[in-house]
Amino acid sequence: MLKIENLNQYYGSSHTLRDVCIEAPAGAVTAVLGRNGMGKTSLLRCLMGLLPARSGRIVFDGEDITAMKPHQRARRGIAIVPQGREIFPRLSVEENLKIAMAATRQKERSVPDWVYETFPILRKFVARRGGDLSGGQQQQLAIARALVTRPRLLILDEPTEGIQPNVIQDIERVIGGLAAQRSMAILLVEQYYDFAQSLADRYYVLQRGAVVRAGRGVDMNADGVKRLLAV
């Protein structure tokens, strides 16, 4: 589904991504782990078309999208849940979801029932302004907003940041359920080791802009991934 091939990127003279190679197949959770400042944000900005790649390729569903604009990538089925959520705080839950639907030119006029079945709290607060929700509720809204676009690649950037443990469990359940449907690729960018380890089918560790270790999710403990994140 997604292939990143020998991707290089620079900020001025700083080499921020170094020959990064990552694959994220459909029906699987691919975790990208790393401490702050190790290249995760640069990688996501390149994936979304917000930063140009100096060299290498980004291939999505067999198509080279390296030079495409952000809106062109979104139209092809790539959605991101950004770090910090970035919902519209003055709009209601329902309005936030409808704006996302309109942006992808969906024919549906109302929010599908499956969204509220997946996130029951959003049905309860459907008329509440996004800015009045708790951090965990805003995160669920941000994920729902991405899902209503019916993506084929869902990117989650630090979804556990600032979230209480019970909501983290809800988010873990949702991501696991989405992967089980095997209809989309899920790219999880995360620092919280236990959360990533519980979901990952495959993992990659970034250090100083390069992939320093990769493997199967079930091997993360044996591969010493947690130690790499603590260094």
C-alpha cells in the first residue's frame, strides 16, 4: 500500500531524513517509533506533501506521489490525525465531521451511524463545541474526522499524547478493530512503547533521521526496542 524508498530531506544544511525505507501494507498497523527530534515529524510532513523530499520516492497504491500536493494525496485516500488534534474548537462535533466529509466530496449529507457506534461519546456530545470537549474526547473526534473521509491510509501522529489511560484503551480498541477489517493501512507514529507494541504488526525505529532497527511487532521486546527509545 505505502512504500517509502530511500527518502532524504534537509532543513538547510541539516540532513533530517537519511535514506528512510518503510513499508506499510494494507490490513496492518505499522509503527514508527523514536524519541523527539529523531525525524518522525519530518517524515510525516514529507508523507503529507508539506515538505519536499530531496531524493527518494513515496509510492502509494502503486503510484508515485512524491511530487503531489497535500490535497492531491488526501483525494487519493490518505488521512492524518495530527499531533495536537487540530479540531475546529468553535464548531460542534457534528460540524467538525461534516466539514471533513465535504472536503472529500462525499455524497452523504449526514454523519454515518458507524462513526457514533465506534465513538459513542461523540453521539452523546454531538452538539457540543469541539473546544469544550476533554483532551481524550477531542482525540476521538480527530480520529473520527479522519475516518469519515474513508481513507485507505490512516496516519496517527502521537495519538496517546496527553490522554488519560481509559481513553488510550478505547483508542487502542478502535485501531485494532480497524486493522482487523484489513481495508486500510495504518501508520502509527508513537513514543509510548507499550501502546505501539500492543498494536504493531511491524515496527521501525528512527534515530537521527535514519531507520536503525525494523522488524515484526511481536519481536519488539526481544529486539530491545524499548532500550533504543530510552537512550
